[in-house]
Amino acid sequence: MKNPRQKQALATLLIVLTLTLSAAAQTSPTSAQARTPPANELGRFLVLEYHLIQEQETRWGRSVPNFKQDLERLYQTGYRPVAMADIINGKIDLPAGTKPVLLTFDDSSPGQFRYLVKNGKREIDPDCAVGLLLSFHRQHPDWANKAVFFVLPEAKQPHKLFGQPEYEAEKLKELVALGFEIGSHTLWHANLGKYDDTTVQKQLAQSVEAIQKRIPGYAVRSLALPFGVYPKDLQLAVKGEFKGTAYQHEAILMVAGGAAQSPFSSGCDLLHLPRIQVPGPDLKYWLSYYEKHPGEVFVSDGKTETVTFPKALQPRFNAAKFKKLQAVSY
Ligand SMILES: [Zn+2]
């Protein structure tokens, strides 16, 4: 038999082994995914706001490695992308237990969508945002190609429709064909608070016109406000007309403000939709916040015809707007 020293060594080894195994179980993504968190479709969701996607991390630029890490971290913690249209329509079609995240990209820079031409053949740069999203989708088929690009049709280069003049129309069409959406960001990043009503309408109508010239019939449903500034008359950000071209934005996105209210909540104001800027500390803050407060984040019930939430949240449900959906409380 073993002497006492050997027994003690064995006991120590067992303790270390147990601790290691339990630590591994706590951090393993498979064990996290095995528990389906209870549905709460009145919880908040994240709208992320990206600008440049580039080599270096800067105030307005997310580096390629950090962007990949954002996607990986979102995926591993149970977030899945939704479209702007899903939020506007109140149709969150995600697996039970997952959480919606809306990815938005402002200012149409080449790092968001760049073509590389090799031997006369055009391909999407694997290191631009679109290339990175497509590759992430290939690795994780349950991460859909969903994101909104708020574009500038008349900005100075390199911000005019992603900076490659010969491919403007192709890029817009390809984005839509891939499943992504296009939103308005005015013609050239105009501060709408500075202009008269006619100029505001001209900026917004001609922006829609420029997008539709390249994708006939495309419905531009959302507007990201340059600098987060509303026009003096909010209604002109929502709808208006200039020289025969009308526009209507069902969602208007701000430049900051934290996590957004569920589209099913009476507190949701789609005309003042808050966003979380990346880079910066905010994304990390909100991800950790909802890891610590899982009851406050939007968690899907896996069905589009029901809205599921804890009984205590009943008063928050916007029953008047979502008459066709069945409310399920528990
Ligand atoms: Zn912008």
C-alpha cells in the first residue's frame, strides 16, 4: 500500500484535477449552450455601430482582428444577428434561447466593402467587413448574413458608396443579394440640425433616389443620423418629399445611448433607436452587463407568432401594436 505521503500527493492531485475540470466545464461554450435560458422577448437588445474596419484600431476604426473577436464573442455568448427589417416588423426569427444583435455600419468606407481584382476576376476582399461577415457565416451557418450599411452616395472619397467608383452599383446590389440591408445616412453626412426644411428633405430624398438608381425599387426603411443630430422638425426625418421623390424612414438611429428596448415593448421608440459604438469600452460593458443580469436582455422564444416574457413584465408589452401576436407569460 501507499505511504501517507503518497496518499497525500494523490489527494492533492485529485483536488487539482477536480478544480481544473469544473473550471473547464464553466468556461466551455458547449455547457453554456446546453442550458437554454428562459425566453424574455421584452428584454433589451444590442445595436452595434461600426465605422471603419481596418488594419489598426483607432477611435473610429475597428481592427480586423478585433472585429473577428467581436463576432466570435457575440456568437459564443448566444447572440445572433437580426435585420433592421426584423426589428421594424417585430418578427424576430431566432432559435430559442438566443439573443438578437443588430450590426450597423456607417459612412460606406472601402474597409466595409472592397473588391480585389486579380487576373481580371473580381472578388470580395476577405479582410473587409463584408468579407469577414461572409467568412464568419461559412464557419457558423446559424450566424445569418444580416447587417445594415448606412451609405453616403455623394460624400468625398473614400466614403462615396465604399470608395471604388466603378463598382458602386454592383456593391449595393451584391449587398442586398447577400441578405444585407442599405440605409440612408444623408447624401454627404449632412448635419440635419443646421438646415432648413427644404434642404433636409433634399438630402433625404436624393439619398434614397441615389440608392434606388443603383438598385431599382429598393425600399430604404431606416436612417442613421449623421452626428446623431435630428432636424428641427422630427417629422421631416421620418418622411418627406423633394422634387417628386418621397422617402419614409420607419427607424431612425442615434449615435449612442446604450442597449435598445425590445421592439415588443411599449417603451420602444424606433424613431430614437440607441446604438453602442465600437470601438470603445461600451460593447465589452454591455456584454458583461447581460452576463451578470441575464434577466434583462432579450432572449428569443424560438417562435415568430408568440411573444414570451415573465409575468411581471406584462405591463410593458405593446399589445395594441402587436395584436396579431400571442402573448405568453410565465
Ligand atoms: Zn456617419
